[in-house]
Amino acid sequence: MGFRARKIHALSLLFLLAAVLGSGVLLTAQDISSGSYTVLKRYIYPRYNGDNEIQYLVYGSTAVNKGSLIYLTTPMIDIVDGSYTSIRLIDTIDAKDPYPTPYKLGSDGAVLRRFWNSTHHKHSQAWIFAEKATFDKSTNILTSDEPAYFRSRQLDADGIGFDAFNDRKFIHIRSNVRVVLRLRGKALELEEPAPSTSNKGVQQ
Amino acid sequence: MTSHFRTILAAAGVCASLAAFQPAAHAQGFGGMFSGFNMNGVTQDEEETSTVITASAADIDLEQNIITLIGDVVVDDQANKITCNKMTIYLEEDSADTLVGTADKPAEKAAEKKQEKKEEKPSAVKADGKNDQAGAKKDEKKDENNASKNISKIICTGDVVYTKRADPNDPNGQDQIAMSEQADYDAIKEVIVMTGNPVMMQGANKMYGDRIEILIKEGNRMRVINPKVYYTGESFLSSPGSGR
């Protein structure tokens, strides 16, 4: 198979995956390999609800599509607050930006402000981080057996394993839950606005 | 005469018990346990002593703004501890209603807010494909979403045990323990109300009532509403002629 033929084959696989994902739009795919499954690297996967509003964005280093399941490596789920009808309204993490990492449970105010004042997180209701997860396209449920890190302005939670029912923004953390609450989450945004250029969302 | 003397002794014991339930000066407070840290002007030390709540599992409902911790819930810090079977945390939009304490149903508030946002949706749809307009809309959306949510109340259910630890500097200090079926923490009023067969204990002293209130603004002062029965220790209970 010549180079041109391989390229065409790879492109066709990309379109096939995009079609399978339904209403999702694949905005970034830096690498595609052929075979019995499709691999995406450094992807962004926005998911919309019935009102055409973005429910969440999934970022990650690798996504492997096998049938109705997508196996995600280092997935980051950005649960969007508000009624964004276009991804252009959101400051997404671009290819040149480093991925954010979850700050430690009980981190001090400076770390929290740096995270939540980042332009990439202003629109966010919460973030979920995990090492691995599996997305079932047929049920729209994301599951993981790995350690999970939930971060929001009001509370942070660590645990082992989770099920995210994305259609209704419902997350079940399965075990070993540790939570830190904040009664005055609003202060996170009001105190010390973070510089917009030096803050790419990377924490410790 | 002996009976009168015993009655006086009992009354003295009750008074001593009530005095003992006054807050210890060092207590951080139940609200402090939940708050973790306040970003408005607290010291670095306070921030670093965030209280971690542990539980077997958790359900986080971001649409309804309700977080539920399930199974063996423990909140523990140096001064206080609470355990229960289930803890439900309610969030609500930070608004004028919140400040005056009239918002009691965060889920309904969230639904109303969602409806308001839907009504604004057509303008955002028009922004598609137009970079200039999209940028302007982006800023508007940021402002809109800056109206953050705050914890409005926390409800603990099932074998609720609240412990206020004795002052370690007081050699005669004893832990104060309150138990009930449910405890409601109102973040706006800063009060915890324990209901469902509540009992308050310190050492051998017990006090029952309709409910127990823990007033966080007053240094976690505990008070029993409509006290019904109280005991003042083993010696009184076992003494002859006490009628028990």
C-alpha cells in the first residue's frame, strides 16, 4: 500500500469515527493509526445535550475506539457550566497548552485560585481526572476503576473508581472517598485574579 | 430531709452539667470543620488544616446541585468530630436570597436558573461562526458563570454522633457528645439542629430533649430545646430512695 493509499485509509477512519460518535465533534486529532480500531491522540470531545448546549468536554492523551466503547488514557472531563451552544465560546486547551493536573486535596488558596482563575477553567463547573476510563457511546456513561480526582469550586473529592452519567451531570465515586468542602467558593474567583498568559492550567 | 438533700444535690449536678456544656475556648467549631478554609483573609496555617471528610462512596449531582456522601461518613479535626451514615450537601447560586436566608430549595433554584439561561440561548446560537461576536459572547458568558454556587446546607442522617473534644489543656475536661438520627447544618444561619431522639452527654451526664441546637456563631454552644429527662451520674442513679 502506497503512502497516498495509507493516507486516504487513515482519513476515512477518522471520518468513520466522527460519524460513530454521533453528535460529538472531534476538533483535534494529531495522529491516527489504522488497524482493527482507531486511535486518537490529544483529542477534544465535546458532548452536547438535547438543547444543543455543551454538557462537557473530554480531553486526553489517547482514545482508542473499539465498537461502542472508547478507551481513554489520562482523560480529563471538563463539565461545563452555563448554556454554551458553541465550543468557540469556550477557551479550550489547545494543542500547544499543557494539560492541567489535579491539585492536591486541601491545597492552599493560591493553588486553588491559580487553577480556577485560569482562562481554561472559567467556564467550568467541575473537572474530573483519572488515569484511565472507558466511555460507552451507547449509554453515554464514562466509567473507571482507577483513582479519580473530582475538582470544583465548592468541594474537591478523591476516590477510587467512578461512573459519570454525563447526560445528567451525575458522578458516582465508588469507594475510598475523601472530600474537602469550601463554604465560600465565590471567594476563589474574587481574590487575586491570575495572570492570563503565565497560567496555562498546570498545577504542581 | 435526706430526700430534699438529694434533690438539691441533683439540681447542683444538673447545673454543673449545663455549665460543662458551654463551649471550650479552643474549639474550632462545627462550621470550621465543614468550611475547610475561608479564602477571605485566613492565614496560611488555617488553609493548610483543611478538614477532610471520608466516606465509602459519593454521588455528585451537578444538575441538582446535591452531593451525597454515603457510608461511614467521618468529619474529623482536632477539636470536633462527626460521624453519620449519610451526608447530603446542598449547593445554591450565590444571590441576594442567599444572604437573607430565604432560599431553601436549591434544586428548584437551579431549575429556575436553567430556564433563565435557556431563554437567553438564541443570541448565543447566532454567535456561531462569527468570531467577533463569539468573542464578545464569550466574555458575557464568563461574567454570567462567575455567579458561583455556595454550600447552603448539609444534612447528616443515620446514627449521627457529634463529638466536641475536651480542651487538652484542661485536666478535668471531658468530651461532649451529642447523638441523634439527623443533623441539619444551615450554612446561612450557622446553626446545627439535631433531631430524632437527640441526647447530649458528657461523662455520666445525659440530657434528652426535642432537639439539640449547636450555635456556631457562639463558639459551638450547645443547647437542648425542651429538655425532658436528665441524669446526673451513676452515684445519683444508684443511690437508694432516688425513685429509680
